[in-house]
Amino acid sequence: MSERNYDHTAIERRWQEAWDGADAYRTPDEVEDPTYVLGMYPYPSGKLHMGHVRNYTITDAYARYRRMRGDRVLHPMGWDAFGLPAENAAKERDTNPRDWTFDCIETMRDQMKSMGFGYDWDREIATCTPEYYKWNQWLFARFHEEGLVERRDAEVNWCPNCETVLADEQVEGDEELCWRCDTPVEQRELEQWFLRITEYADELLEAIDELEGWPNSVRQMQRNWIGRQDGTELEFEIEGHGPVTAFTTRVDTIHGATFFALAPDHPISEELAEKDEEVHEFVEEEADPEGDEPNGVPTGLTATNPATDEEIPVYVADFVLSDVGTGALMAVPGHDERDHAFATKMDEEIRPVIAPEPEEGSEPEAPDVSEEAFTDDGVLVNSGEHSGLDSASARERLTEGIESAEESTQYQLRDWGISRQRYWGTPIPIVHCHDDCGPVMVPEEELPVELPEFINTTGNPLDAAEEWKETTCPDCGADATRETDTMDTFVDSSWYFLRYVSPDLEDAPFDRERANDWMPVDQYVGGIEHAVMHLLYSRFFTKVLADHEGLEHREPFENLLAQGMVQLEGEKMSKSVGNVVSPQRIVEEYGADTARLFMMQAAQPDKAFDWSEDGVQSTYAFLNRLKGMVEGFVENEPDGTDDAVASYVGSEIDAAIAIATDEYDELTFNKALRESQELVRTLRQYAEYAEPHGGTYERGLSAAVRLLAPVAPHLAEELWEELGEEGFVAEADWPGAEVDRAFVEKRRRLVENTREDVRDIVEVAGIEDPKAIDVVVAPDWKYDALEIAIGSDADNLIGELMGEDHIREQGDAAASYGQDLQAEREALSMTLPPEEEHAALEAAAWLLEREFEAPVSVVRADGADDDVVGKAEPGRPAIEIED
């Protein structure tokens, strides 16, 4: 058997060329309802990193598995190619974003091909091409036509030096400096374009419950982001300023409101800031909504509580946000932790008005809220005529009884601002008429509005493209100026999965009939960092297209897997940290199959895992061993007998197939691969123990190669061919086996525990050369006692056991075993029945004989000495070793 390293470079190149030549992964348009497997497409940065490799190995392995199960599979790839990083790279290198982006795409495409990813490259898209972003513009027009686009003022981050708007993540540090030039960032009001996602807030929220194939954590993140709150709006009269509307979900606590708070940018706050120096300084300099502690400033004003007519002080406070609720709130420090912290800081009264539910027959007792707020529902106290009501009833009664109060639903979700003041994005298809037409949509026949040549300038290069900017109004013919904002790149990714079904279609963004047949995506895979925005926007687009473009599916992704990070020594791989491992180096040194197999076996796909060079080398050694086993079989086909050992190996082949198949179905690749590797180990042990039965050994090798093929496809193709099989293994039938998994797992546990017990005895007793090993199975009555103990809820288990004549007859042995069962009662589990346990141990005795080079006898209880039998228990036979 050869242990030399195989030529992974030649093998991988050979099979990649073969797949390409045969169009092995192409999905014809006429296929009906293929299994759609998709990884979130990458931004073309120029180099794959290990996060990419893991993500795309997951989708590739699953796509390959589904093909082998007989599915027609759609597995495309494209590029999220717009975005500020390319624009900045172009400015730094005095080139243009298009050339930079396509150079990066070419590099990354070659790297993906070197990994053996089985994509249908005929369906490749790049969102920066006019052929793609034309349909962003078309969709913008359709959304506008349906009333889902709005233009209004919005506050943005502005760098006066770069003359551009910055995203929040481009504002750095507590000093809020521009990431590019370290200039202090200003806040400016600019007119922005918005998509009205809030029109779909209720459906986006309610449909989350139907996303059963999504991780619960992601679903909860979406719920939190939408942030629906059902509550009450009511008015507090502020002296000199009239009624101010506040929103609360806890109107039952209104009798405990001891102050009123306004957001720093509430109109009253801004008015006060013009004439009150203290308020001005707080609003302009001190307010920090992201701070660890709530902060604020008194205004000297009072607000009238509409339930009590009590006058309470008004503050401007940075924990009140203008885009949450109404930007004004009644503060109840006895029953809200944030209000409690602020009241303690400002020495305001903290009044309890909700008490815990009392014991039946008792009066509610107000809680002590001096140190912390009581935030649960309960029973009202100190609340006048409403005292004694439960919180739910009080909310209903107070909403009905307060004149200005009415039920209200608020959302944290805000409309989606898509305007970006930069060049490398989809031009918004609007012109601004110099006469009276205002903003006018570019007609469909004039789409796409293409980007002009890039101008390397400060600020937005589109503002400098004078010839491109100047145009005429489509409505009246007057002079007009093009919109120079481009679209948020999340627009590109909100529908790209639909473009893959018909990437070359020229008269629509997607083929409606084919999309209705092929959608939704059956399995979507990507990083948890996209759990909210990208997924939420994709769901929004899909619902709009269902309402207005005939799409039959209202959700884009049926099943979602959020893959875990690749780490090095516990820290996420990052260029900034300097701990990046190059996928290209690993491919050159060990091969793509090694990199793929190591990452997929290291942990479940949704868990983070640590990169390990030792693990990579161990994986490479495993692949070399498997290749040597296949070569050894082909060169010297074995001719052993079909005996009990062959039968055991055959049962393990079936078990590995069945369990690995279950795990591939669940995308728990690490468990599937463990089965594959254990099967290879069993086959190797078999070949080392005796001349294998040819048919059994060949079936095992064939099964192992196919079980590994989704993850290590190149070597699997090579070994499939060496075994004399026809066609690609990528197109071969998946092996099949019917087994009782519970039985298999009990049998394996029994065999491994027995082997471990023998090892322990040999080590502890210092036995260097065992002469014989006897494995003694427990007597039948112990199995009966175990079954009774597992099914019993009797307090006196020993008494129940002694009620069985055949157990009671065992005397002290039964009492002693009963005590053991009583002590371990919570951890008991059924084992194999005695005859099946005996048969399983006999079939696996060769493993012990091989390991310890000694004959092994498996003995029934009635054939062994009583003192040995007494040590035997179900699932844990007694061991006797002759030294």
C-alpha cells in the first residue's frame, strides 16, 4: 500500500478540465424545478479568503450531494460588484473602478475554479454591468409607480474635506472622524431617495414564523430589527408649547410617570436650543445616544400628565430617539430600567405603581424600586381608581378613558434610504427639470442610464461629469440635470437570485414563468453578518414582485444556513490582524480537496472553528491513505472468504452509508465525513487483519469514494476511475442502505466500550502479551431489570424489581444490581437484547484479536464462572484476560 503523496495538482487540473469539457454543472433552461443551491455572492476584492472557501465549499458539497441523489441542480455564481471600496481603490491607483473590479473578478473566478467549485458559469452575473443594473433602474421605476418610492430630507454624515456622504461605518472613533482623511464629520440635511419598506412591515414580521428552515437566531434578529410594538399614543400638555404626543407600550404605568423626556432633535428641543445655552450645549456637544449611560438636561418646562393632571418636569435626553416612537416619552422610573438610571442621576422621584401578582386572598404589595425597576406586568397600586386592576385590563381601560389616547403600533423599522453620493453604483434613473416638472423618471426605453467615464476627483465623481449630467426633461423638453446619487448596493443583492434563472434575458429582469418554477432558493448559505439587512431587503423585494410582477413566491429562501467564522488561534481571520491563511498556498501545498475536507470535517457548518496546520496535514495524510488502498486493491484484487468478519464489515458499510446520508440531508457535513473516514478506517483494519473478501472490500471502497465525493471531488473522480467505474462520480448514483440507526449506534457503543475496557485492563494490569481474552455477556435477568428500571416511575425501584420472581431469585446479586440501577436511574438507557449483544460482540471480536494479537471468545452468561458473570452488565460485558 503506497503512502507517498499523490500528485494533487495534476489530478485536480485533469478533472477540472474534464468537468468543463463535459459541461458537467450546466443547468439547461428546460429543467423543471431544479434544486436551487446558492451561496451569497462575494464582493470582488481580488482574493478569496478562508471565509469564502468555507461558504462556497458548503454550497458546492450540498449541490454535488443533491446531484448524486438524482436532483437536477441549479448552482450559480456572480459578483456583488458595485461599492465604495472599488471606487477608493481606483482613486488610490489612478485607474477606474470598472477595470479594477473586473481584474478582481478574473482573479477570484480563477481561484474558485482551482477549488473545484461546480458552478454553472454560463449563468454568471456581475452587478456592475449595464445589462444588470438596467433592471435595478427598471425596478426603481416600478416601485415608484406603485407608490413605494419617496424623496425627502434626511440627516446624513458629511465630510467637508472629501465633499461626500459617509456611511455610519466610515465614521471612526469617539471623535467621529472621516475614515479617509480624519476630518471631523458633520451632520447635514440632504434630499434622499427612500424605498418604503415600512409598507410591508407587518407582513415581513408575521411571515417570519413561516420561515421554518431558517435558524431561530436569524429569525429573532429580523423580529428585533422590525421592532413592532403595540401600545398607546397620548398627549401631554407642555406649558407654552401645546400638546405633545408620546408613545408607550405601558400605559398601565402612567400614574408612575415622574418626568417627561424629549429627543435632542425634537422640534421643541431645537427651539429651546436657540435661546437656552444649557440646552444648546447639550444638543450640540454632549448628547450621545450610543453612550453607556443616559444623559440629559432640564428645560425648566413642565408637562401635564393626562391621567392625573400632575405637573412633571421636562428634560431633553439622549436616550430618546426621534425615529423611535414619537421622539417624546413619559418616563416611569419605577418600572423601566433606563428611566430608573436617569431618575437616579437627576434625583427625580421613583414611584412604584405596579405590584407583583399577590397570593390568592392577599392584597398586592408595592415593590421596593429604590435600587432597581420592577419591569414585569402585575397589579396596579398607587393608581387611584385603577388600583387593583391587572396590567392588561388597565392598559385597555386607560386607553379608553384618556381623551387623547388611542391604540397605536410603532416600528423600529424605517424606510430604506438608498441614496449614495458616490460614483460606483447604479445611477438613479431620475432627471431634475429646470422648469416646473420637478424630479422626472427616465423613460423605460432610455434605460439603462449608464455611468459616464470615471473622473478622479474629491466628492462625488458624478457631480464632475458635466456633459453626462446635462440632459433634457422627458416630460416637457426643458433643460434638466441628471440625479447624481447612485443606489445602495443592497439593491443589487435584493433580487440577484432571480436574475440567475435567466441571466441573458433582454426584455425583463427575469423570466417570470421560469422563476415561478425554480424559486424559492432551496438552500441559501452565507455569513451571519447579513442576517438582517440583506435578508430583510431580499424578502421585501420578493413580496413587492409577488404583488406587482406576478411572482408566485413571497419568500426568496426556503432554507438558510449561516456559516460560522474561520479562526486562527481563537481570533477571526483578518487582514488588519495579520492572521490570514492564504487558500492559494494551501491548494498549492496540499490540494483543494485537502482544504475542502479539512474545513468541512472540523466543525458543523454553522459553528466557528480554528484553522490548524496540523489538521490540514492529517487530512492530506488520510487522502493519501485512501488512494493507496484503492491502488492496492486494483493491483492485487483480494480473494478472501465471505465469512463472519466480511459480514461485520458489510454491516458497517451499510451503517456508514445510511448515517452519512442522514447527515448530508441535514447539512451536518462534519458528521457525514466522520462516517466516511471511519468506514475507510474499518476497511484498512480489515485488510490488515485478513485477506479481504473481494466483493465486500470493493463495495466498501466504492461507498467511501462516493460518500467523500461531494467534499473531495477531484480525488474521488480519480479513484472512481481507478475502480473501473464508468462516467463521473459527480454523476454517479448515491449509495443506498436500509439500517436501523438506533440499533447501529447501540452496537457501535457496545463494541467501542468493550475495546476500551480491554485496553484499560491491559494497561492497568501491565499485561504485555495477552494469551486469550474472554468477553462475558450479562445474564438475561439483568436486561429485564434494566428495562423495568427505565420504564418505572416507582419511588421504590428495588421493591418493584423484587416483585419479579426470576429477578428476586437472584438474591444478593439482584439487590446489588437494583441499587446500582436506583443510583443511576436518570442516566439509564436501553442496550441491545442479550442475544443481539452476543452476536454483535462475536462479529466484532476480530477487532480485538487484531489489536491485541490474542484469540477472543465471546461467552454467554451460562458458560462462564459466577464471579465473572457478576461483573457483567447489559452493554458492558465482563472481561477476563489470560496473561
